[in-house]
Amino acid sequence: MGLQAIAFYLLAIVTIAAGFAVVSARNPVHSVLFLIAAFFSAAGLFVLMGAEFLAMLLVVVYVGAVAVLFLFVVMMLDVDFAALRQGFARYLPIGGLIAGGLAMEMVIVSYTVATTGAAKLNDTPLASGAHAATGVTNAEAIGRVLYTNYVYFFQAAGMVLLVAMIGAIVLTLRHKPSVRRQVIADQVARTRRGGMRVVSLKPGEGVSE
Amino acid sequence: MNASFWGTPGGWTLLTVLQILAVMVWILLSLAFLLLADRKIWAGVQMRKGPNVVGPFGLLQSFADFGKFLLKEIVIPAGADKTVFLLAPLIAFTLGFGAWAVIPLAPGWVVSNINVGVLYLFAISSLGVYGIIMGGWASNSKYPFLGSLRSAAQMVSYEVSIGFVIVTVIILAGTLNLQQIVASQGGGFWNWYVFGGPGPLWTKLLTVIMLPMAGIFFISGLAETNRPPFDLPEAESELVAGYAVEYSSTPYLLFQIGEYANIVLICAMTSILFFGGWQAPFPTPFTAHWSPTAASFFGFMWFFAKIIFFFFLVAMAKAIVPRYRYDQLMRLGWKVFLPTSLVAVVVVAAWRVFGMGA
């Protein structure tokens, strides 16, 4: 218990501090680095809850891929962040309203779970969190629920992502007809027969095409 | 000192720290000699002698270099972001060693035998890009920045195919636990996943898929660790030394050690996922009568031998393969490796469902 409590408070404090630093840091690159720290400590909290599969996915997807692209873009863009900060007072009320709403929701959810327990979406033993007793690992439990009860939602989410990906490609892919492009297949298919020509020359004679 | 002491929080912490230290000291010592081997192999291919002055055959060269690195001055560029500049090599170093926590060195020899070991490895190796990208940005200089941008794009690209290749092994093994993945490959080299894993003779047909997968994994590993022929982030003919231009002394040393730890890690992962890890390449019924320590040591020798073999391949690749052009690198990653591994995942999954009878 002792070690777990220490780890929880350490990770929770780091998460909150890093989250605060994301919005307060002056340098946008520092903001992204703090965001990564927040993701990472959140993954640590997941591990403490016994959801090690989710923790690893959080690190792989958010820290390993999404945040890298964030960092990439923030480093490349030359945005005047001082200008973006101008409207702070103007946006404070609506921002505060949203933050307050989110906090309220979280309090309600935590209160409900603490008093009445988590809602059971179905009665399969794996979905109701009995995996600790049956010895089924985290990944297997999630997989069984995801690919049976929620397979349509899973597929729909996949389709949404596919559409988004195609949309991004369509928006950015441009072929200028004037630009000569490298055709790898042609290069690989090139043989000695088509690529060179042996011309026998007499001394003193040049080659004229 | 009895068993109950190790069960208390204090004893458990002490035991884990000792285990971590044992693994780290072993890796650092191995790295000293692997680094020398890297240079010696490179020299041998070019008909040079390589380092041969410090100690017999130059065996102590790495230690001399180590002392030199420590004694030199740390230079921080005037316009650099000091904190991030010094944090970057620390992150590279820490991540290079953090991944070793889940590597099963021998039967029962692993610091942390977690159930999602493969994912942990994948997560840690996907973080490796931060050391480089932070170092390149914080240097506040053109070439390091270009190097770090190249590195970020390259590592993100090759991670995808590495992920899919790992999935094929996971599908065959049916577990994410590295110790179980290795244990299931026992009984001879024909049970390794590169030959389709354990099963009757006709399952060896899977070699057609798994052998190329092992190749893709190894080559993507080279790209992931910025080794030649994919060392574009530090291409000396274009970018001086890439992200490491402004680094000197101990921070540079940390970068180097982290990079080599990652290279050895890729060698270890190749042997664990495809070549049986600590399993001997023949049936070993005789170890059943041995004491557990002796059997573990026997397994550890095989694991170490496999790591050294793959490191030899890495060193040879550096010596004999010319550097890729950047567009060729991207083409190989996205247009060759990614579709191939994606098809392989589908085929192996179908094999698992219809061929192996679940």
C-alpha cells in the first residue's frame, strides 16, 4: 500500500503540474514537452489501476506518434504566440464556463461510481471487471469485449478514421503536370539493351544526333 | 537476511535496484566491447587495423574514450535552450536502458516480467525520437535542426512497419509476455517464429511469411536506431553530424551510449521475437536435471551469442551498404515495408484462425 500511495500522489502531482505548465509556458515547444510529460504520468496512473494495456497504448499512440507530430508542427511553424495571447481576458469567461462544466461532470461521475459502483453494460463476466479472478489478462479482456459486443462500434470508428485519412490525402495531394516525377518502376525495369548504345566511330569523326 | 525481508517494500525496492544495476552494468560492459567490435569489423572490411593501441588488440580503447569524454569541457551554444539541451541526452540514455527492464535474459532472469512486455518495448522505442528531436531543436542551429526533423520523420515511418511485424509474432504466440514468447519457441531451431513457430511439420510453410518479416524487422530496426545505411539524421556529408553537431563531452557520450544501447536492444528483440531468445537451437532435455541457476546461465549464453551475431550483421551493414537517399528511405518504409507487413498480418491472422484450429 505504502509504495502504491506514494507512486499515485507523485504521478498525480506531476500530471496536474505538467498540465498547468502546458497552458502557462511561454515557449510553445516547452508546452508540447510538458504535454508529453502529462501523457506519460497519466500512463503511469493507468498502470497503477491495473490497466497496463491502456497505459502502453496511451504511450504508443499519444506520446510516440501524436505528440511527435505536434512537436514537429510547433517547431516548424513560426506562429506569433504573443499575438494569440492578446484575447486572454475576452475568452476567460467562456473558457472558464467550459472548464467548470467539465469539472462538474467529472465530479458527478466520480461521485456516482464511488457510491453506486460502475455501471454494467452487459453481464458477461469479462466485461464486468472479473478478470482478476479468472486470470484473463488485460489485453485479452479488452479484445473479447471489443470484438464481440462492440464490434459494430469498433468497425464504425475504423471507417471514420479511414474517411479522415482519405480526406487528408485528397486535400494535400497535388500533381503539377509540369513537374517531372521519378518513376521507380521504369528505373528498375531499365536494361542494358534500352539504356546504352554502342556506336563505332572512325578516328576524327564525331557523333551527331 | 531471510525471504521475508525481500517481501517488505524496502527489501523489494532494494532487490529491484540491485537487479537493475546488474543488468545495466552488464550492458555497459558489453557495449564497451561491442563498440570496439563495431570499429574493428568496419576496419576489417576496409583492410585497416582499427583501434590497436590502447591495451592488447586495442581492447581497452572504449575505456580510454570514456575517460576522454568525461574530462572534456561541456560546451553549450550561446543561443541554446539550456534545460532542453541538457535534458535531451539524458532522455536518450534513460530510454535506451529503460527498455531492457522487460527483456528476458534467461529462464527466470528478467527485471520485470510484465504481461504487456512487447507493447512496453514498442512504447519505449517509439519514445526514442524525443532525445534526438529535443537535442536538435535546443541546439538552436541549422544542421542539428535539419537532422532532428529527418530523424523524427524517419522513426515515425519505420515504427509503423515494426509494429505490424511485431503483431504477426504476437498472433502466432497468442501472448504479449516476452518470457512466454521465448518459452514457446523451445525444443529446437525449427520451433522459432522465423520458421513459423512450434507445430507439426506442415506449419513450417509459414517460413515463407515469417522469414521476410524477420528481415523487415531487422532493417526497420536499423532505420529506427539511425544506423547506416539509414543514418540520415547524422549524415556527415550533408549535415556535419546532424543532431549531435553542438554536443560535446558527457552529453555527447550519453547520446552515443543511448544509441548503442538501442542498437543492441534491436538485436535482442530480433532474437527474442524470431530466433528463440535464450532457447538453444537444439532440444535440451539434459538441462532438466541441472540446477535452475546453471540452466539459466546456459540459456543466457545462447541469448548473448545471438545478440552478438545480430550485432555483427549491423556492423557489416554499416561497412558494406551505401547510405540511402532520403526519398528512397521514405519509399522503402511506406511503399514496400508497410504494405508487405500489412498483408502478412492478414495472412498470419487467417492462418491462425483457419490453419491452426485456434
